[in-house]
Amino acid sequence: MQTDNVELKKLVYLYLMNYAKSQPDLAIMAVNTFVKDCEDTNPLIRALAVRTMGCIRVEKITEYLCEPLRKCMKDEDPYVRKTAAVCVAKLHDMNPKLVEEQGISWFG
């Protein structure tokens, strides 16, 4: 989503989290936005993108989460790293084989 308004972004991401299971195509279309927001200069935006990716329980998007998660696990901001660690745990719950194959861990 192309906006600098954090509150608006939170609302849109909340909508996506709530409707992704019933409308998986909506979640798939938003993946590029999450990936882009994981590289935002604002750590709150990065953490929001990571948290949203972790809450969207759509199997089709899990493979797209690995690289952004790997980067966020090494982020300079501790809040982003913490949020990424929680997301890795959620991803492992959904697809443990993928997490192991990709080598995503809390230790980078």
C-alpha cells in the first residue's frame, strides 16, 4: 500500500489479516507490499509488515516470507527482530519443513 500514514497502513493490514483466510487471493496480491515494507526506513512499518505476514495463515504465501524474515531477523532495531522471531515461530507452526530447509532461525 503506497502511503506514509502509519494508522491507515495498520487498518489495511488488519483488514488483510482478517480476510486472508476466506480470500487468499487478496493476501497473495499484498505480498509485494509486505516485502517492500520490510525494507522501510521506519522500524514500526518494518515490524508491522512482518507481524502481518506472520498472521496471514495462507499456505501459498509462506515461501515469499523467508527472505524478508531472514533480513528482519538481523535488523538493527530490537522491536523488528522480536517481531520477526515471533513470525518465524508462526511460520514454523504452519510449515516446519520450509523453515528448516530455508535455514531461518533465531540465530540468523
